[in-house]
Amino acid sequence: MAQPNPVPAMAVLLTSTKAYTGLAVFQAVDAIACAAQVPPIKKSLDAVGCPDNVRRVLPAVKGAAAIGLLSVRWFPGLARLTTAMLTLYFVLAVGAHVRARDKAVNALPAAALLATFAAMTVKGPEPSRTP
């Protein structure tokens, strides 16, 4: 007798509230690091030619993304919209690396986050379990 295919572990991981929470923490820490202009982030932004007016808004954008991801339990639609907007953000980030002819290895984190948020957008958060 054929067994139904189990849900792939990656799909479950990407839809869990823990994934959204973990990525929200990551975005919050990144927002703080951008605001503090820590040297590795400053170097990366310099390498892609990110203008100062964009750098000034990055902490707010990343902070808003953290809040949007944290909303997954109460407002799953907002969390899904946030992953869609983060997908766009990382399309632009990868594009900036390509446009600047930056080393491919420097674009890998942005590309990985692009793939992650795109998959989360397609799948959406797991349905909330109400008693």
C-alpha cells in the first residue's frame, strides 16, 4: 500500500511561527547593526555603492520587517506581505551586488535570504491553531 508523501521538512520549517520569529530577530539585529554602521555592513554597502539617503532608512525598513514577521500569530496576512516585500528587498540587494560587479561570494547571503523569503511568500505561514 502506497504511503502519502509526507510534507517536506523544509516546507514545515519555512511556515512555522518559529521560523518567522527567528527571522524577525535576525532583521532586528540587522537593523541595529545598520544603525550603528558596524564595519562589515558599512564595507558591504560601500562595495555596492549604496547612497547615504538609502543607508539612513535601512534601519527603519529592517525594523519594520521585524515587526511584520513577528505579526505572524495575529496577522498572518501581514506576515506574508512582509515576506513578499523582503523578497523584493533582496532582489534589489542581489541586483546591487551584480550591478557593482561585486564578488559572487559577497552576494550569497542576500541570495540565500531572497530564496528563503520567496519560498515563505509562496507557501505562506502555517494556519493558526485555534481551539
